[in-house]
Amino acid sequence: MNFRRIIACMTASVLLCTAAASCRKKDKSSKAIIPPSNNSDEVSVAAQSGDAYISIIDGEYYIQYLGKNNDPAHNMLSYNAGVAHIEGNGDYKVSLTTNTKGFRRETAGDENDSSVVPEGLSFMALMLKDGEKLFPDAVLTIKSIKVNGKTVNMKAKAYTSSDDGKDTRANLFNEWTGGVLPKDARCVQGRIVDAAGKAADYASEYAPIVVDAADFAQWSDVEVEFTVSGIK
């Protein structure tokens, strides 16, 4: 393991313990899908409070996006990152792309060099910054996941939870949970695990690994469409 990967692994282990899925007050039910907000001009995007975004780390723990654009080693996917500001119940879309000058410049050292392609998957989640504070009881339901424009199969349903009581998340590929559903796991049907730790009848439908890593063998564009519900 080289030095860059060691540093990246340390960064990932700290950041993976920060996210969740919940939402609060404003009622705008049945909205149309809101496309990524930074799709026209090349901008380095950091998720702000109330923004949903894709958190992802490639198989080498190098290429990643964790909602930030102030980490010199890992800003590459912040360019034109499609975040969605949550304004109420409804359908939204978030995305990431490597097809930017910023990505090429920060990975290959040349904005015209597209030789660096992310490979593999170490972590992926739909995140909502400050979701537990802003939108308590909200649920994130994944509608579809696309890799390089192709819709991939989901082998389980994603639950909504929080690792830190602040940010909301729906795990899409998280091997660090050991497959155990957290006590705060919830879905459109309600709580998945009750206060006594007993799993609901529908608990077997939900898992922290929703996508197959094989679908991320090489990737350049990732898109997630989801529904927010439960905001009162």
C-alpha cells in the first residue's frame, strides 16, 4: 500500500462515521425531479446544510467525494458535483462526474488528460448534510442508481439512518457495518428495529449494501434518484 493510499484510508475511516437520513418541516409533496444544481458551469461544489449528495470512495481509497471541496488530496469529484437542496417531500436527483477539467487536472495533472478512471468501490451512500437537525423523521427512498448512464440492479433496499446524530444517510455500499442494522434504521414502513432491538417483519428487505461492486469496475458518471418523505 503506497503512502497516498495509507493517508486516504485514514481519511476515509474518519469520514465514514458521519451521515444519516431524516428531514423536517416544509411541505412540498409530489414535486418534479430536481436536477443537479451545478450542471452548466464547472464549479467545485461543497454540500451545504440541507443539501443531499453522493458520498463515494473508489477501490483505492483515492478518488472520492465526501461533500467537501477543501481537501487538497480529494477535490477531484467536487467539480460539477450535482447536489440537491432538500426543500420538502418529493423526488430529487444527485450526481457525480469525472468529465471535468478539474478532475483531469487534479488526477492526471493535465486538464486534457482523461487517462485516470476510477476503479472499484470502497464506500457509497446518499447523504443529507445536517439532515437529522433540519428534517427529523424524514426517509430517503432510493428510486434508481445509474453508473455511466446505465441503471444498475439493486439487490436490497436502502434504509435511512445516522451515524452521528447530525447528518442523514442511506447506505448504498458500506461493508463496515458488519451487516447489522442500526437501531435508528427507518424506512417508509416505519422503524426497522424497535427500542428493544427486535427487527420488523420487513427488515430482511433492507441492507447496508445495495449495489454490486462489480458494476463499479470502472466508472465515470454516477447518478442517484431518490424520494424524500416524512417531512411534516
